Amino acid sequence: MILVGAAGVIVVGAGLLSRSLGDVMGAEAQLPPASGAKSRRETKRSARFLPKNPGKGGGGKKK
């Protein structure tokens, strides 16, 4: 019984938090389109931060 109540509180809390965000999709749709240069720069930055192959180039185990 306590687990059901706790689950209900969590679900209600998550619903309230998501409602407090407002219309995220609408706000994002109103943003100006990103330029090609800015988009490439962001892609390059994220590629350096999150390498596709974590075993190569930093952070991996050395043999």
C-alpha cells in the first residue's frame, strides 16, 4: 500500500514538473534557424566531447 502511494506521489510530481516547463516545442519552433557555420562548429565541439569510439584517443586503457 505504501509503495502504491509513493508511486502515485512520484507520478503526480513528474506531471507537475513537466507542466511547469510550458510549451517547450512551441518556444523551440520560434527560435531562428541555426546558420551552417554555427551548426558545424557545434557538431565539431560535441564530437570532441563525445568520441564515437571511446577505445581510441584518450581515456582508454593503455596496452
